Amino acid sequence: MSALYDTIGLNYASGRRTDPRIAKEIHAHLGRAKTVLNVGAGSGSYEPTHLKITAVEPSLELIRQRPASDVIVVQAHAEDLPFQGNTFDVALAILIVHHWSNAQKGLSEMRRVTRGKIIIFTFDPLATDFWLSDYLPELGTLDQKQMLSIADFETVLGPVDRINVPIPHDCIDGLLCAYWCRPAAYLEPDVRRSMSSFSKISNVTEGLQRLEDDIQTGEWARKYSRFLDQDSYDFGYHLVVTRDANQCR
């Protein structure tokens, strides 16, 4: 079973770690769930370790990077979940919906196998104020066609709440906007390997050279001084949480 992250996901687990502040926002919506399905689970970030977890992941490379645990791991795609209906109390999908070949089908499958809440951590590329797009303009439009609106989610899942999740200034999860006040990090190849966006854009070298020059001359700090005194910043990352009648509370 081939998958995108079999190619770009080498050393993924070392870069994409659970940030406890983001985890707190996600886990606040678990209620009294006992069984959790994590769809597109990667190497296991943000899984609530005190609950019974079943992880679905198409990439064998990412499955191999998971730490030893009692988690049940199934190699499968979101669009064809190998479970009976209403199997799980809660389902998670963490920064993955935009990678699915058919997002509506993946969401429909999550709804089918889950009897309670569905919690999705995603982002809105149109809502971002991310300075890196000034150096790499393709980042600003990369995921726009693949991202779902709240109306799209509600068409499949029913009523949902949107909860904004600001990114901490010292975020330890190497998602795309994690280093928003640590610009030199984006010059490191190992940092960029944890971000799928860099595998999809061109002219990276030229843009990063301009970034490096601006860091060295102090121009970056002058341009983006508004970021430097912030503890966290809203870059459009948010939770989509269903309002189910049965929420396992």
C-alpha cells in the first residue's frame, strides 16, 4: 500500500512531536470517551495515551516510526475504514484531511464508524498571516483547493463548532507555522522534511536564500517585528468538532 509519506516521511517522528498546549486543546473535547480512532495517525502524535487507541495510517514508513505501545495500528486509508459502524466513541484526524484523495468520503467513513464526537485539527490557508509566504508565495495558495470550509464539514458531519488554536512561539510540533518567530529554522533541511508543503512547491532555494539574507542583515526582524513580542499567534489552525447528540459524556 503506497502512500505519500513513504517517500517524504523519513525521520518524520523526530520533527512532528506532540506539543502539550495543542494536545490540551484537542483532548478537551474527548469527554468520557474510552475508545478513540485516530485516522491518518502518522507516527502517533496527539493520541490520548490513557485511552484505548486504534490508529489508521496508510504509510508503512510512518507506522514503523511509532514508539512501542498498546495502540492497535491498522494500515488503511481514511476513505475505506475496515471497521463496523459505531465502533468507536470518538474519532480524530490531525492535520491530514487535506491529504485525502476524497475528503468527503473520508469524513463519511469517520462518521460511519464513530458513535460520538469527531475532532479534526486542520487549518485555513486563507486566514493565515504567515510571513514565510512572502519568501515562498506558492505556500499561500498550495492547499486552497484541498481545504474544506465549515459548510463542507457540516454537509457530511452535521453541525460543528470551530475552535481556533493559536500556535505557541516555542511550538515543539514541527508543523508548517511552528517556527514563526524562529525564522532560521526554515533554513534547516531536517526541519523542512517534516513539512509536506515543501515537497509540493518549486523555487525553494531562491526563496530561502532571500530569507537567509534578510535574517543576516536584520531585515527580517524589521519587517516582522509584530511577531517578536507574541507568546502565540493565530495562523488559521483550528479544531472542527461535531455537536453530536451522543457525545460519550
